[in-house]
Amino acid sequence: MAYEIRENSGSLWPNDKREKDSHPNSKGQVKIDGKLFWVSAWTKATDDGRKWLSLSFQAQEDRFAVSTKEPDAVLDDDLDGIPF
């Protein structure tokens, strides 16, 4: 049976591709109101050394959104230089 994220839950996994401090320590997915979100987490520390997590969420459809702009029309004159 395939893993399915339940409503209002998710998971975080260590980010094995982290190269810089600006990259998240952990990444994963959550499901809220039937929508899937990417979640990223950074481990932070206060001045007195207490650790906490900073989280960022991004809707998965936003990450893969396709532009709705129509491509510029190709004019017949533009095809004259094509060798076939």
C-alpha cells in the first residue's frame, strides 16, 4: 500500500542536499484543506542557545505553475530561412 498523507498532517525528512546555511535542514510535505504543500524547516538558535524551528510552506501547484501567456505568433516570413 502506498503512503498517503492524511488531512492536517505531514512529515519532514533530513535534507541530504543541503549545501549552504540558507538551505533548509529538513524538507517534506503536509496536507491542509485537501491541498498539498511543500514544507521546509531551518534549525535556529536563540542567543542563550535554545533551539527552535523556522518553517516555510509553499503550495505544490504554485511551484509547478505554468505560464498562461500565449506564445508569440509565428509569421510566415519567419519560416523563409528554415532549410526544410
